[in-house]
Amino acid sequence: MKISCLIIDDEPLARKRLLSLVEEENVLKLLGQCKTGKEAILNIEELQPDIIFLDIQMKDMNGFDVLKNLKTEKKPMVIFVTAFDAYAVKAFDAFALDYLLKPFKKERFQQAVARAKQQFFKETENSLEDKFKKLFQYIDNEGSQKSKNILKDKFPIKIGNTVSFINYSDIQYILASGSYVEICTAQKKHVLRDSLQNLMSKMNSNQMIRIHRSTIINTHFLDKVIHSNFGEIDVLMKDASLFRVSKSYRKDLLKNMGV
């Protein structure tokens, strides 16, 4: 008997990697691939996979939100896929849920599949539901607080196989450029494939303020708020960079600056 599965990841290379590994496992039957959380919910409810390989951080929603929004009675077994999420990894260990920490090797993938195969005939819908409820409670009530305390003065960024840590105090501003973002410090620019929305959700600093759909600034490096013509507002940074503040973010900026 084959175990049906679904791949859910917003990165093409990550999906390709998982696809090649799934195809090598005779016990697995691939039902499809999803590149967004919304697409994942629809496919899980329609295809009813036995197992899903679920990326935690996607651009439209995270993996936990995908699970919370499932209305299907049959819950799939989950192998979470994550790049850097220390508190979530601890939660998976605590509630006996398997995960793949990027970048993972073929042997680690095979271990996860073997474990899933062993548990597949033992887990009941009620036990899976109970595990998910406890995980969500941990993430919502405890995990988020713990994550704020971990490296609270530093922001982790993953480029390739390396996770670097940048002091919030060194980040001047962050700019969106297509599917990439530029994290700008006085010394260099760090370019990575991500979205401003995702970065803001992971940041633990009141100094980092979003002022535009393509701009986040560190208010420590803000020199002036300029009221331009026609009711527009610009910000002048200490390095002389000038950025427009969009109307949707204007109120938050002014409130944060106390003006």
C-alpha cells in the first residue's frame, strides 16, 4: 500500500529537491505540488493526502496557518520543512512531530519518511488533532514569546547554507526589489529572496518601521520627516537617502515618532 503525499513549498528549488527525493521512495505516491498556502489548503481538502511536506514560512501565510484553516475531517500527517525557526523546532520535538531542517541531506529525508511509515498505521485522527491543538497553543502562547527572547538584539538571515546574524542597530533600511530584499547596513548590502511582509513578521525590534510596500527603515537612522507638496511625506535618512512614506503607513510612522 502506497502512502499519498503532497509537497508544499514556495521556493521552486526546494520543491524540485523534495520531488526528486519523493520519487526515490517506493512507498510514496505524489499527488501534487503547491507553491502557496492558499493553494495548499485547497489541494489538501480536495486530494486528502496521507502525508504533507509543509514549508513553515511562505509568502502568503505560514505552515501553521495552513493547518489551522483546514476544514477537512481527515488530517494529514505532517513533516514540517524549515530553514531557521528555533522555537518551532523545539515544539516539534516536544509534540513528536517530524521536521526537516534546511538544508537537509537525503539520509535525513529517508529517516523522516521511515518514521512516518511506522506511525502511519498507528496514528488516529484524534491523536493527530490533539497534537496539532497542543502545537498551536504552544506556538501562540509560549513559542512566540520565547522567540522574542532568543537573540533579541540580532536578526537572523539565511543565504544559501549559512545563517548570519545582523545587529538591529546596524540595519539602516530594507528595500524590496522584485522577489528579493536588500538589507542595507553602513558596511554592505545583504540580498536574499524574501518579502518585506515576511521579514516584518520575524523582526523583534520597535525601531524597524515599514513606511512603504517596498521600504522598511530603522528609525535610529532617521534624520528628518519632511512634509512635501500635495500632502506627501518623505523621510531623510542620516546617509542622505530619501524615501516616500505611503498613506497606508503614514499614521504608524508619525505615531511611532511622536509627531
